[in-house]
Amino acid sequence: MADKLIIVESPAKANTIKKFLGGSTKVVASMGHIRDLPKSKMGIDIEHDFEPQYINIRGKGDLIKSLRKDAKQAKTVYLATDPDREGEAIAWHLATILNEDADNITRVTFNEITKTAVQKAIKEPRNIDINLVDAQQARRVLDRIVGYKISPVLWKKVKRGLSAGRVQSVAVKLIVDREEEIENFIPEEYWNIYVDLKDEKTNKIFQARYFGKNGKKQEIHSNDETQEILKNVKNAKYVVTEVKKGERKRTPAPPFTTSTMQQEASRKLGFTLKKTMSVAQGLYEGVKVSGKGSIGLITYMRTDSTRISEEARAAAKEQIIGRYGEQYYENRYYKTGKDAQDAHEGIRPTYINIEPDSIKGDLTPDQYKLYRLIYNRFMASQMKPAIYDTMAVNIKANGQNLRFKGFMTLYVEGTDGKEEQEEGMLPELVEKQEVKLEKINPKQSFTEPPPRYTEASLVKVLEEKGIGRPSTYSPTITTILERRYIEKIQKQLQPTELGKIVNKLLIENFSDVINVEFTAKIENEFDEIAEGKEEWKKMIREFYGPFEEEVEKVEKELEHVKLVDEVSDVKCEKCGRMMVYKYGKYGKFLACPGFPECRNIQPIVETIDVPCPKCGAKVQVRKTRRRKNYYICENNPKSCDYISWNKPKVGEKWNPQDAADVKNATKKAKKTTKKTTKKTKTTKKAKNSKASE
């Protein structure tokens, strides 16, 4: 019999905590949620004040029995689930299952899994925070109502299996809106004139850009304007009339929040949001390190705060001064955003003295990359700024020379889209000095449309607009990718035809719910509930009345409306009807409108305007199961074996190794699919067998 029973969510977390506590303590895992709303129905009792109808999750019966047995034998039960709303709700469900009125059940939380943090938490138990539980219930109930009420409209008018959601549908809307901006964008011409100038004392060449006349900026819109300016500058003397020297400081970025970690891992490591959160979860819960056992390497990874503890600040100071010298350290505090909950610290290493390279052999490659990113970002946040010596010359050649690297010794924040370019270094110029013209470079450019969202830039926008919270960004984007509402092409998120159709239907009929302002407002109400300022069922009541009226109105209006399939110019070879466009799991395809009499379907073949490098025929674009493009000759495999991952270019010779690479990848994917299918069948068979017993 254990004096203490500690229940956490995962076995990894349990293993890390065990070593910090005495032998009379038992640590077990709940394996995530124990209870949830049913999958087969809405599970909300509308008639009885929106009471959630929770059920035990299927397959967890034996685990629940085991937890109840352990709880009865323990003097005190500590519910140590994650320190956020979701974790509080899991603790509440556990307490309900174990006997919520029991005096020996209590709640503990820790932001980091270290001996000090765990032991301190055990000494300071508290009651379950019902306000946090209610905030999670409000989100779960409201989102379930929205999904269950709106999704059937999509089933009737588009296709079965589709879903709508308060946050996911707004994310799709943002991506569709951006795509429309790109499609409607009209580029405008503009010119820049650059000159290469030479300082004859040092023979250094530097570049200057034409600014305008008499100190006034001049924008150049055409080649004619450019040629007119070139006439005047071709034979001009280039004299330095004024030199201004100065200093510019570049300060480090704050420690990571969930969203900034996701953004940087996407930019610098190429990680998806889902992968970032999975790897971070492992680093938080515990990794086996040689000579130390299982230890949690980072603080809790779901946070919107940049605050750090005084203990961590002191440890960082010691590490920075010891490694780089006192001139590199600066005690820094960062302001947390006005909408941040600030319940936890920013994401940082738990043991400042454990440098990434010292444990590289104990980590997987992905764990090492992310831990290194988190470690360097945090350490850089407590370092002196980088200092540039700047010089501005009246010919408008601006430059800066890096004098002191400061925090940039360790970490430089990434950017979305084009990488930031430092201005060129200038020679030591003096006033009234003449510099020699080496070359004039007029450059024509066109304004560009806004870039498509990446996972990183979409998260940034969702956070800025107050849509969702740290825990929702990854599942939201994962869901709309899985639903095929959007697709990822070379890291860019683009709406599919299905996504555009669903978005149009939702925006036209549910604009009060599927919009940025409403979604942000609801998030603020969840925060109010978490702070005990609003009652959660009251919020649901106020939402449900107008929403239900809207749903009934839309259903009546759409009752006699039938979405007409777009007709193609392809004739069905079986019955002669003109085929129509349909949307399936893997995108758009052609189908005969004579269904069910005629069941003919055809894939839509996309071709490019470059001929096959081997035989000159058309080259088709196809997709793998994971939606990756590859290029194949229309005659493959009959008379030509051209196939490649790379889009062919005119005049380019084909490398047969390309075909081997595609075929090997395809074989590997098929093997993986077979293994997965076999594993799924075995699991189902075992479940059915258990159920029959």
C-alpha cells in the first residue's frame, strides 16, 4: 500500500517524477483523458441547461478499475495533470471517477519537471480550480454545438463527412481570403537605380541607390523615367558632402511562447506544428540522459507568457558569464502580451547547465534540434544587445559594420518569407571626398502579391487576431489539412476547391459565427470564465438562442437549393454524358452525372508546358499519397520511362537516378501502408475479440 498516489497523463512523465519521490509513493498514468463527450451523438442535453453527457472513453475500462484500486489503497491521491485548462479538466474527470467527494484527493501542478518543482508542488496541494474546468467545458460544449449544428448543412449540400468548426473554419477563411488577394492582385512596375562606387584610397567598392533630387524621394515607375535619370547621373561627379556616424543596437528576442516556438521551429527546422508540439512534449515529460536517468529538459510548452523565474535568471547569469564573459550578460525582463494568460513561464531549459551538445547522444535528432533552439533562444534573451557602427552618407549609401555580436553569438530570430539582409559594409568615407563610378545598374521590378501563409505565418496571424490559444493552433491546422480544405505545397498553405466551396457556403450562411471578430470575442469570454468573472452556462445560453434561430433559418432557405456540379468538357466514354467535377478524399476528380446507372470516374490530369526531356510528349503532374508532386511522361510505362521529383526545364537532360528515387520512395510508402493496414486490422480484431468476451 502506497502512502501517496500521483496520477499524471503519460508514462514518460510518470517515469521522470518517480525518481524524485520516496519508495512509499506510486506514480501512474491516466493516458490522457479518461472521460469525454460521446462520438456518436452531440452529447449535450440542451433541454437541461446544456449539461454535458460525459462517458468513459472506450477501451479504458481496465485502466479505470486499476486507478480506482490504487486510489482506495493510498492515503493521499495527487492529480498532477498538466498545468493548464485541459489538464485541470482531466484532473476533474479523474476526481469524478475516483470519488470526487473523497477527502484524500487533491490537485498539484508544476511548470517544470525537476526535483525542486515536484517536491514543492507535493508540499503545496490545492483544490481543483473549477473556474479553469468550466472554461474548458465552455470551449468543448460550444465547439460541439457549432460542429453538430452546422456540419449537417455541409453534408446535405456538399458531401458527407465534412465538418465545420468555430476556429477551424475561420482559419480556412483566412487562407481562402489570402488566395483571393493573390488571384486579384495586379502587379505595378517600379524601378531602382543602383551604382557601384569605388573608394580609391582603399580600392573598396560599395553600392548606393538613387534616392531623388534635392533631398526629396523620387519613385520611378517606368523605363522612360529611368532613362531620363540615367542621362543625368551617367557623367555626374559623386562627391561625399556629409557623413553621419552613429550606433545601432539590436536587442534579443524574448524566451519562446508556444506560438513563437512553433514559428521558429517551422522557419529554422522545417518542423510542422504537430511535430514541434510532439517533440516538445517529450522534452517536457522526460528524456533518459546518461548518468542522470529520466529528466524533463524544458518547462511546460503550452504558454503565452515570456516571464521567467528569478532562479532561472540567476542560473542563466552564471552560465553566460562563465562561458562568454561579463560583458555579454544583461538582466532582461520582457513584457507579456495584453491577452496572455501568464499562468506559466516562457519556454526555457529546466537545467541551464545542461548544454545541448553535452547530451546530443542521448537525444533523437529532432529532440536535439528543438532543445538547442529553445536553449539558445533563452540564453540569448539574457544577453547584451548586438552593436553596429552605422554610417550614412548624403549619396544615400547606407551601411553598418557589426562591432559587438552580443546575443547574436548564440541566436538570431528568423523571418517569414525573404530572409533579412544586412546592409553592406562601407569604407571609411570623409566629407568632400570624390568617389569613382564603376557601374550603373538600373533594375526593373514589379510589386508582388502578399505571400501565401505558411504554418508559421498563419499561427502568427491567429495569435495577433486573438483566434484560439496556444493549445489550439496545432490541432486546428492539422484538422483542416486532414479534411482536405487546404493543402501544403512547398510549405505554403493553399485552399483546395473543396475548401473554397465549404468556405463560401459557411460565409454566406453563417457569417455571424464564422468570422474573426466573433471567434476572438468568444476566446475573451473563455478567459473571463477561467478568472471566475462569468458563469459558463450563462455564456452558452446567450450564444445558443440566436445561433439556433440562424441554423433553422439557413436550413429552410437551403431546403430547395441544390448545388449544381460544374460540368467539364470531357465526355463519358461509357454513356456519352458530359462528365462533372466532384470532390473526394484526395481532391478533385471527374464523375459521370448518370450515377448510379453509370459509375464511370476519371482522374483529372494536370500537365505542364514543358515537353518530356526523353521523348517530347506531355508531362503530367501527379501526387503521392502524402500529396507530394512528381512529374511523369504521359507515355509512361508504355514507351517512355521518364519520371522525376523535379519539374523538368526546357533543354534539361534527364538523370535516370531521378526515376529510381521516385520508385524507391513509392515502394517504401506502399510497405509502410501495408504495415499500418495490417496493424490496424490486428488491433480491430483484438478489440472485437475482447468485446465478445
